[in-house]
Amino acid sequence: MAFQVSPGISISEKDLTTVVPNTATAIGAYCGGFQWGPVHERTTITTENELVDVFGKPDDLTERHFWSCANYLAYANNLLVVRVCESGALNATIGDNAPAAAGATVYNATHYDSVTPANDVLFIAKYPGGLGNSLKVQVIDSNGWADSTINATFLAHFDGAPATSADVSTHGGSQDEMHVIVIDEDGLWTGVPGEVLEKFAFVSKASDAKRHDGSSNYIKDVLRNESKYIWLGDVTQLTTLSVAAGTNAGQPKASATFKTFDSATAAEAVLGGSMGWGADGVAVTVASRTTANEGYPLFQVPEVVDVNLIIGGETTTAMNTTLSGMCGQGASERNDAMVFLSPSYTAAVTTKTNAAIVADKNITNNYVVFDGAWKYQYCRYRDKFFWQPMNADTAGMVARAEYTQDAWWSPAGMVRGQVKNIVKLSWEPTKADRDELYKKSVNPYITQTGAGVILWGDKTAQVTPTAFDRINVRRLFIILEKAISIAAKSMLFEFNDTFTRSQFVNMVTPFLRTVQGRRGITDFKVVCDGSNNPGSIIDANQFVGDIYIKPARSINYIQLNFIAARTDVSFSEIGG
């Protein structure tokens, strides 16, 4: 207890209730190309509908990227998605007269905060892509509202006229207000041309305007934080522009007059118009998907992002090497995630031989899972059939096994290995083919009469025959290592003495006993005492805990012996 100078009572608490926490290990990760959505930023997606809402529907350039995500989400509900773009990808814009720049490049909210839009760009589509060209933005203030021919579009959507600087504020302290409507002009978003997508009422021209709840009511902040479709462009467009050519630049304040006239013709009374110059760019390449700080490396640091199932989608041998290098036992690698890969289209769909598929597997790593086929599936968004790699399905079945059982259960077989959304396999391997693939640690898919397509293997990409050549064992140790290492952090900066070592053993043992009761391990032993923490370890400020595990094994081979016996023979005579 603390030393006291004078008589008194000192009360203190010491928390010895530290336990090993439950850890989630069914968090997927994918990086690829999409029609819409934030770029170079991790976004959590839980359903296919949310995937469409955030990243758009598939097209020719994004189909396999989209369905890698959607196929995983058919089995699980937690996926981190990173979108990347190639050269030529542009945000659509609306310009005043002839804009200084056709299109813009704004990737996400953080990027928007750091860029200065080109002069005369009034609004910018939220993200790069041709979808932005379907947008139309219209804005009016009190001047436009007073003209019945102008405000007809707005009357049905807003309760009253925007306030002016002379009005008594009635809308959250904002003066010099305006109404904003975002319209799906071409129908690419809703299927209905002219459908209103968003509306923002009584937003302010003043950068210091506040709402009743204290949040900003400045149009730039409102669109940044609440709009799904647009950013505000050049802020000088909020200041007065004379009918003759000329500008009045500067940060807008409460006294600014919002421009409602075209500076050249004085004929336009509603600010805004149809967006244009948006572009998808060329198809996403492997280089972009593996670029530092933009693609898959955004998932590389475990302290920054918690992911466990990294989905490759359509890859190349070079990309396979890059992704597998992110995971494994090493100081610079994640030790809590697995990578899921498939052979190339040529090997799985065109050539369709085990030799071609094995040749594509250039990895020996027990943090990698490699399957042996593509699937023919239907795209309801485009009403077509196409070929898709199956690594997202494999990862999804691993996640589903954790939801329905535990992370250490095998995802393969008739019970947990059924594939969703499939018409047929790219090829049907024979038993001889499957034998050859399995020896090379490639997991085949087979079509089973009455059961559909089944994952028929649970090997990691490791070829050396150890316990870690199985998915369930690798996943078991990921769970144990992750959970116990989190709990062990409470031991940092404590004394390496008998009390601390006993506390560690008493913390880990109940957790392992629970895993044993849930059929993850058959036996275990925890050693943390003077035998593995001698004076040399203590003097080096180290702490050692040895945890011995006997993992449960999945059944891969079944031998059934049927024995015919004569009528007069007792089974007790021939049994055993």
C-alpha cells in the first residue's frame, strides 16, 4: 500500500480478473475495381445489397471483382473492401460556363479535404466513375424560390423558401440558405430517369453556420458528411459573380450572396445542371491491387486492421506471391490471417488439367489455401452467365464453418462444403486427378449427385505433411495465438515472479479447457514457472509461457470393411 505520513486508511483495488477474450476470425478482405465507392480506403460491407449500394453494380470491367465480394457475402457477413482505380478514372463534374478542368480526381473524404477543386467547378461527383454522369444537381436560394417558374421542381420536396440574411433565422441558426436536389437524370442509379436521389433543405452558404444540435450547416460540410453522391466544388462559386465576367473570390460568410445567374448570359436562374466528364478508366491491374498504401497492403498491418480471410479473386502467379507474403510466421507478416487463391482462367477453364492447375500453384505456405476450379454462375444484374474463380467461396465456407460450429472445424465435405450460386464447375476431376491435386495441396471441388457442388479438400498450401497442412488446424492456432497474445499483454511491465506466472497459467488454462470442450483440441499443457523462466530470462526482462496443444484432426480417409459370414457362424467368433 502507499506510505502514509499521518494516521489514516488507504483503499486500493487490484484487478486479477483478466481472462482470455473471444476473438473474431471470420473477417474477409478484398481489393479490386468497382464502378463507384471510396478509393484507397477500407470499407466494411455486410450484405450484397450494401455492396451494390456502396460500390455499384458489376459491369464488364468489374464483374469478377464484384462477385468475389458477393460470393463471400453469400456465406458470411463481414467483409472489408478496398477499391482501386486505374489511369483515366475521373469524377464527374458540373462547371460554370466552360470549366477550367473537365472532370476531377477525388478518391475519398480524406483526399477531398486536401484537394483544391479547379476554378468554376461547381459540384464534383463523390467518387470516380462514369456513373457520376447520370447525376444532375440543382440548387436555389430565396431569389430562385421567388420565381414560380424556377421553383416548380423544388415545391414538391421542400416545406418553404430558404432564408436570406435579412430573415430571422428559423432553421438551426443558418442564414443565406439554399435547397439542394440530387437527381438520377439518366436512370443509371434507380432505373427511373429523373428520380430524386437526395435533397438537402435549408443548408447555409455561411461557413460558420450551425444547426440546433451544434453540427455544421454549411453546404460544403453537409455534402461532405451526408451526401452519397456529390461534393461541393470551388467554394468561390458561393460568392457574388457579376453579370459581366469577373469573380469575387474568398471564403463565404453569412453576408455572402449566392450566385443564381450565369456570369456570361444572366439567363440561368438555378445553379447546377447535368454532370459530365466522369470516366471509369481502364481495367484494374495487379500492380494497382498490390500497390503500397492503396491496395492489399492496406490489410497488411494487424495492429491497424483486423482481417483474417484475404480473398484473392482473379490473380496471377506474381500476385499470389505478393499476397502469400503478407501472411505467415515472420516479424513483418501477419500471423492471424489466411489467403485464398484459385488457378488462372487458362488453367481451370481452358486447359482443364491437374498439371496446369498445379503449375499455377507456386506457393508452399500453411497460411494459404489453394482450390482447383472456377464456377459458371449467373449474374442477375446483367442477365448473363460467366466464369468466376472460387477462392471467395472457399473463404466464405471457412467463415460459415466458424458461424455454425467453430473456427477449428473443417469447411469441406457434405455438411459444410456446399457451394452456393453455381451452375457447373469448370471441370470435373477424376479420382486420379483429385489424388494428384491433393498430393500437391490443391483442394478440388466435385459435383455430388443430389448434393450439388462440394469442396472436397481441407488442405493448406503446405506440402510438408504436418498438422499445419490442414485448414482447421491452422485456424485453430490462429485463434489460440491471437486470443492468448491479447490476454498476455496484461502481463507486460509486471514482475516476472511466481505470482505473475501463476496468474498467466490460471488465465490460459480455463480458455484452453473451453476449446477442448468444444472439440478443438484433444489435450493441452501450460508451463510457466521457473523451469522456462530461469534467471537469465528474468534478467533479460523476458517472460516465457509454453503452451502444448494436441489439435483435433479432421477425417480425410474412411475405410469401410464389409464382411460376409455364413449363416451358422456367430459374429462373436469373427468380430474384433
